Amino acid sequence: MDIPYQQYFDAMPCYMTVQDREFRVITANARFRKAFGDYQGRHCYQVYKQRAEKCEICPVEKTFHDGQVHSSEEKVRCLDGSEVSVIVYAEPIRNPDGEITAVMEMSTDITDLKRLQNQFRESQARYRTLFEEVPCYISIQDRDLNVVDANRLHRETFGSFLGCKCYQIYKHRSEECYPCIARQTFLDGKFRVHEEVVTSQEGKSINVLVHTSPILGASGEIQHVMEMSADITQIRELQSQLASIGLLISSISHGIKGLLNGLNGGVYLVNNGLASGNQGRITQGWEIVQRNIVRIRSMVLDILYYAKDREPDWTTLSAVAVIDDVHKQMSAKARELGIELRKELDGDAGEFEADEKAIRALLVNLSENSLDACRVDRKKPQHRVTLRGAGNGGMVEFRIEDNGIGMDQETREKAFSLFFSSKGSEGTGLGLFIADKIARAHGGGIQIASEIDAGTSFLVSIPRRRSVRRAESEA
Amino acid sequence: MTDKKTILIIDDEPDTLTYFSSLLEDNGYKTVTAGDGRAAIELVKECLPDLITLDITMPEKSGVRCYRELRENEAWRAIPVIMVTGISGDFRNFISSRKQVPPPEGYLSKPVDEAELLNLVRKLVKAEH
């Protein structure tokens, strides 16, 4: 009966040995002998690994110690020098008294499996690198729209908020967006594309083109949805600039037509007055001509400021003198409209460095805006616009206040946007945009305080010194 | 003295109001003026003009809204309207293509040609009676 067992032992498709307490190979099957050669009187670590000492971690030793089955993964070297990965199982062999007299070690060749495992691991690492380094924002959402994974660019731009809702991360919203293409992809498994504006963790708006695709589980159900968003802000900005040029041309052409109509009116009255000897008409007509010429000049300056980022022509100015000049310039228009134009000057307002023409254009634009806000207001019997100039440490401050119609929140927020005008055909939508641009070019800014029916206050702050401005604008 | 025909001039540019009212009064018409659509509708109620010149881009109430109100009111529907605007000629096609309201009787682009305005006014005021 010994022979069949020896045959089974030899036929086992793995390396089998029986070892004593000193890890000597007592017997081995044919497959082992073929792969590792002569084992007689040798220790297993000598045969398997050509080592002089036993391995640090040895499953056979553990089995001798506690009588349990132990296993480990090892790398062994065959006679032909090839390295083979094996999974080792050690099982005790007991005598009739239950004492462990030897340990049977069975080592299965898992080299192919290991190779596949390594390939899989490498391939996973490669895909992870692709996922991480792809130059767009990628996030994986679960059915509750929680972001469960995100790539590097996504984390750097929107922050590491795994587990948070996508709409919180992308849009700082507390409710799901509508429509939500991730939700739609969960419902029907279809790929979708949508354009969105999202906000980075620094508060910067980013135009993105979002693609969604389903990620299926083993049984084909949609487990997650992947969102891949490409930053198209530059494209949108370029489109917007092109559209702006179109709007500028249309806005200017509309404005010029209105001014030409006004000039025609003035010329008509002057000619008619000259023909009929009516001095009143001549004066009235001439005032219209002059007013429209001033408007044309102001429009041309606005266009120049819009069209070109000009470096200010720096000179030292007196804040009081500037307000005085603007007050003089606006007086005729205010008088004609029946609006009181006040000036309140702080004698200590001091001097500041600025481009004289630009600062004057800025204050004239704001004053005209205030006069217009009073002109169209029918709810108050008396209107007034106040121009103030004062010093505030390293800044000079100009305040233009009116008690006109005031602005609602939307008008206030869009007031400095290009081509936004609430003034009908009189507004080109350039005035406040230019005013803001001039203030910024000087390293300053304009703040608006306004309430519907109560009036508006523009606060213009300009640093006194040019160097401070440069440092700020460069920062 | 015969009754002068009344023309309502609606425009948010004071210079245009002065210009048109002087020109039309010099040519034998009575004029009333409004600086926006809201004031214009009040004036239409008060004086029922024989003709209206209407600017499009105005604050408060635009010329387009004002025009629709004029056309929707039975009593005002017959008043001829000349739209006068500086915005693109495409607007004329747009306003003419709208099905909800009939097109205006006249359409002039700024800067307005005086002779063209006077001819159109004469024609429309005569045609009305």
C-alpha cells in the first residue's frame, strides 16, 4: 500500500517536502526533486533559497511550535536559476501519541498569478497616474452626489472635500443644482455634456464644460458617475472680448446717432434764430451744440480708455482743486436740470499723484451719473448732488452723493460692468466701467452705497503715492 | 384760427425734445413732450394726440412697451406712431415681424432728416383725417 501513496505524493502538481525539526528535508516529491535536485541531508533553506541560515519567518517552524497550519508567500530559486513565486502551507505530522515528529510543506507555484498581480498593480498605478495628472477636473460621485474620489487638479482647485456634495464643492450651494447631469446619468446611464460656471476655493469663477459618464458595477448597475470638467474660461473670455467689441461698436454707434441728432437740433435752432433774428433761439441752439460737443469729447475719451490700457500720465494734483474743477464743469448742466450742485472741501485734503485728465473724467462720469439719477427721479421736489474731497491718511477720498432714484441690488452689482446701463438711450454703459478702470489704474477703487428712492453715494479712494499703488497692483 | 394738430414727442434726450418740438411748431403743429414711456402714457390719456414720435430706448418704460400699450388700447389704436431711434436698422425688421401688434406707421433713424420727418408727419396726419 506504500507504493500508491508514494505515487500520489510524486504526482502532486506542487513542491512537497517533509522536514524534521531542524528543517532538514527528509523526503520530497518528484516535482520538487526535478526543480531543486538533491536534497539528501540538506536544510530546506539551502535547497530552496541557497541560504546558509534559516529564514527569518518560517511557516514550518511555526507549525512545529504550535501544531497549527501556517502559510506564507515566498520566492524560491530552482536549479536552472529561475525564480519561482510560491505559496507555502505547512502542516504537522504526528505520531500515534500526538507528538509532532515532522512537518509537511506544500509549495504551489504562483509565479503566473504573481505576474498577473504585478501587471494589474502596474496598470492600476498607470491609470491612477492618468486620472491624477489629466489636465481637467475629475470627480467621482455616488448616488447621493457625494464626491468619493477626485484627481489632483480637482483637489488643488476645489480643495480636498471627499465625502461632501458636489454642489457644495463646485458652487458653494446648499441645494442640488437644476438640471444636474450627474443625476440624469444615474437615471438613464447616458453620457451628458453641460456648460457650467463653478467657483474655486479661492473664489475664482471658472467656466467649465462638464462631461458625465456612468461607472458600472460587476452586475452592470450604475454605481458611480464620473464628472470630467474642462476649463474653458479662456475661450469664454476671448468670446466675451469679441462680443464686447461688437457691443462697443453698436453702443458707440447708437450714442453717436443720438449726439448727431442733438447737434442737428442745435444747428436747426441757431440757423432758424439767425434767419428770424431771434437771439433766444440762437442761444438755446448754441447751448445744445456745445453740450453735445462736450458729450462727444467725453465719449471719445471713454472709448480711448476702454480701447487701451494706458499708463497714467502722472502729475501731482490738489484734491481740492480737482473737485473745484469738476464742480465748475458740471455746474451748467446741473443748473439747466434744476439740480443743486454742492461742493464740500476739506482744506487739509492735500495732494496726490494721478493722471489729471483721467481723474477728472472719472469724477465727471460719476457726477453725470448722479445728475441723471436726479433728473429721472419724480418722487422728490428738490434734488441735489454733493461733491466732496477729503484726505484719509495715505489716501485721498472723493465722495459724490445724490438724492436721485437710487439703485437696486442688481443695478449696484452690475454698475461697473461693461455696457450695463439703466439710463436708456443716454447711457452707453461705458461711463462707470471707465470710472472703475481709472480708479483701479491708480491703485484705488470705487465703492457704491445706494438705496432705491433714497439716492446713491460713490466713494472714490486713491492712494496719494504712486509707489504704493504699483506695489498693490503688482501684488 | 384752425385747430393745430397735436404731436406727442417721446424721447429721453432733452435736446431731441427741444429739437423736434421747435421744428414741428415752426411748421404749424402743436407739440407736447414726454421724457419716458410712463409720462407719455399719462399725456396720451390727457390730450389724445394726432401723432406720436416714439424713441425706443428709454428708462422707466421702453418705447416697445409704450407702443404695445398704445396698440392694445381701443381709444389709442388709431393714433399714428413714428418710431425714432438710433439703434440698428435690424430693429425695424424685428418690430415689423412681430405678430402681436401691427407695425408702426413710420420709422426714422437718428440722426433724423428734417425734411423726411416733416413729410412723414404731413402724410400721416393728413391720412388720418
